[in-house]
Amino acid sequence: MLTTNTTQTFSEGMRVQLHPALDRWMMGDRYGEVVKITRTHVHVALDRSGQTLRFLPMHLTPNN
């Protein structure tokens, strides 16, 4: 089940986990850090690949 997170749920510098249904999660990019928030997307710098990609907020979970 996808989450009901919105862009207001996240802040820059927050650690997040990708949703397991995403291809990126299956390729090993499971965690990252929020670097930018736009009106509809959250930009995340991924730990494993080092890439910065944008995701819909419903595909992310805040990580403590």
C-alpha cells in the first residue's frame, strides 16, 4: 500500500526510504536524503548509486 505522504511531510536533510514496489528499491537504492522539495515532487540523493532523483511523496517513507 502506498503512503498518503505529501510534500509537507518532508524537509530538506531528512532521511527517507523508497517504497519496495519501485524498481530503484529492487536495484539496491533503498535509502537517501531529501535535497530539494518542489510543489509535486521530492528530490532524493540516493545512498548506493549517488544519483539524485525525484519521487512522488507517496513513494517515500520518512526514516528516523
